[in-house]
Amino acid sequence: MTERPYHHGDLRVALLDRAEQTLRESGVDGLSLRELARDVGVSHGAPRRHFRDKAALLDSLAVEGFHRLADTFARAAAGAAGRPFPVVLSDVAVAYVTFATENPALLELMFTSKHQAEASAELHRAANSSFDQVAGLVDLGQSCGALVDGEVEQVGMTLFAMLHGITSLANTDMIDRDQLPRLTGYAVGSLLHGLAPRHGTDLGAAPGLAGTD
Amino acid sequence: MTERPYHHGDLRVALLDRAEQTLRESGVDGLSLRELARDVGVSHGAPRRHFRDKAALLDSLAVEGFHRLADTFARAAAGAAGRPFPVVLSDVAVAYVTFATENPALLELMFTSKHQAEASAELHRAANSSFDQVAGLVDLGQSCGALVDGEVEQVGMTLFAMLHGITSLANTDMIDRDQLPRLTGYAVGSLLHGLAPRHGTDLGAAPGLAGTD
DNA sequence: ACCTGAACACCGTTCAAGT
DNA sequence: ACCTGAACACCGTTCAAGT
């Protein structure tokens, strides 16, 4: 690192890392390929070797985001393993909401429709790695009778869609941040047997969901 | 209209109309202020009088989108007025899904987090006009006992979030288009009393979701 | 194999000047 | 009040040339 050699060494990950940081700080609109190259100390034409396109770099960020999300799910599920299913479910739900809320720009990138046809294959795989985590959770919940019946994929997608919708509304300031735990608890509860959503459902106050004071 | 005069007449709405069309055809990325001005037959500096910013124009499009959405809700609810509540609910849900699915780029614009602070007031009002429609529907459903209990705002937001999440996933090709009706029916059913979501619920296949007998 | 740097076409924004 | 057109700084993309 004393004197930069002609070859950067790992320009691809350097660009990706810097891009992720810029994304978090300035959103997608603040992301310029040229500035990225400047930040990393390389000429503006250099990124071309690693990303054919600006869109390609954005797609790679989205793929990375899905991998991190899958990781987050796995970690949350592992952390609550052995505890009653509702706790596991709500922990995973909170993990998603937290992740989505802390990385709004990344989430938008992941769930934006302008992905390249070529990248969509890899992106699809990456997204499925997240969905599979949810599906596994649904399977677990159904086999112990805590979760509502129905096709795994259908229940899982409903769960995912609810959480995604809630965080999306929160990220656009359409629901207050402090209503997030209650809404999350409510959504989760609506899929649990014997926990038909009603006012005062305690889930929102559970450890993990509460987290206010 | 024979020879364009110096003053355009209604440049603001002309720009907005053209922008909406371009948005539908080419997405947000295909929207250039200069091209817009060209298309409308005006110099590239002209839009400045009506939109201080490109972002301001985008915000106006989003506001317009929320107004159209509120209209869509009202129309669907009026069209099913008098029929059993589940029918009304599913009609409204289908109306949302259809609207969101037919205007993916507009939806992204509406639920994107990069709105200007100044526009957010008007946007908030416009968004609330949509949410109020949903709240009214929830109120109706609860007072006739068909809809799950809970605070109106909470149930309404859950409903909205579910539908928004589902369409968002559909618009990014993460769920198959042909699974949309079933998923929508499933989501709607999960908020109806005595219609606990289960495999084979007929909701999705019926006209509008129907299947209420 | 990887990077540079000039070149090109296109932006968004600003602002004096025109009508 | 509304629009024009030159000017400016910045892009993304391409490609010969360098190492």
C-alpha cells in the first residue's frame, strides 16, 4: 500500500465496497461511476474491466444485498433456535425489519425492477437464497402447529410481502418509525394460530419487537 | 394551434403528461428533462419555470400517482357497494394490484425514499388520501364483523403493506405473475374472520376474487 | 490481463437576454 | 410572466494505447 502499482489488485471488490458505502451515505442518485473510480484511485475507464455497465455494478450490489439478507435471516433463526416458534418467527421478522430499515437504499436497489436481463439469473438465485430461509421457517412453524396452514411458498411469500411492505412504507416515511414494532408484531401475529390479530396483541411488546426503551 | 406561440399555454401539464408516458414506456431511467422539453417542443431551459428541479417533476408525478390511486380505490369500492364485505374488500385489493402491476415505474416513484423535503408535505397529503380510502374500508369491514379487530390504522396499514409487498415482488419478477391472484386472495383472506388462510381457498380464482357463497 | 486518457454524446442547472 | 440559448460542470461509454 506504499505506492499504488499499476494493477490495483482487487479493483472489483474495492469498487463494490466503496459503492456500498456511498449508497448508504448518499443513496442511488449519489452513485457515480466516475466518482467511484476517483475514490478508489483509479482512472474512470478502469471499472469497465469489472462491470460492463453502471447497471451491472448496481446489480452486483443487489446480489450482495440478498446474500447479506439471507445471512441475517440465518443468524436470527439460529439465535432463537429451540425457543417457542412465535419467538423465532418474531426474531426473524425483526431482523428483516432492522436490516431493511438500516439499509433503505440497498433495499430499493434489491427490489427495483430495472435489473438487466443478464444479471437477473444470478439475482434470482441470490433472492431465492433469502426466500428459502423464509420457507424453512414456515415449514418449521407449520410442523409444530404454530403457523397457519397453506402451501409453504404461499405462506412464506405472504410473510415476506408483509414485512417488505411495512418496511417500504416506513422507509418512505409513510408510517411512523415508532409504529414499526407494533405493525410488525401485528403482521406476524396474523399468521400464527390462536394469535388472530387484535388490538393489544402482546407480540409487539415481546423481546426483540419491543426494543424501544 | 396552427403555429406555436411563444407561450406554450400549459407547459406544466404538457410536461407532466409526456413524462408519465415516458415513465410507462422507459422507466425512470429513461426520463430526461431535456428530452422531455424537446418532445413538448420547448427549449431545455423552459421547464425550469414550472419545476425547479428534475426531482420536483418526479415528485409531482408521484403526487399525481397517489391521486389516481385514491380514485381507483374509490371507484372499486363504489362499484361493489352493497355487496358482501369480502367481495368489496377483494375488489379493492384487485384494483390495487392491477394498478400497481400496470404502472410499475410510477409505483416505484411513489414509494421511493428520495423525495424532496419540500414536496413531502404535498406528497404526504396525497398519500393520505389513498390511506384514508383503505381506512374507510377497514372501518366498514369491522362494523359488519367481517374484518378482523384492531385499530383501524393498524389493520389498514397491514392490508396496504401486504398488497404493496406482493405487487412489489411481482414487479421485480420475484413471484410469478400468475400467482398474483392466489397470493392476493390469500392475503385478503388472512384479515377476514372465518376465512383463515388455508390451501385451496377459492378466493383467487373467482371474478374479482369472489367465492363468497 | 489490466489500466489510462482522450473523445463523444448526453445530462441537469444556471442565467442573462429576449418576447 | 414566460421562454430562449449559451455556458458550465458533470456524466456514462467507448477504445486505442500503454504497462
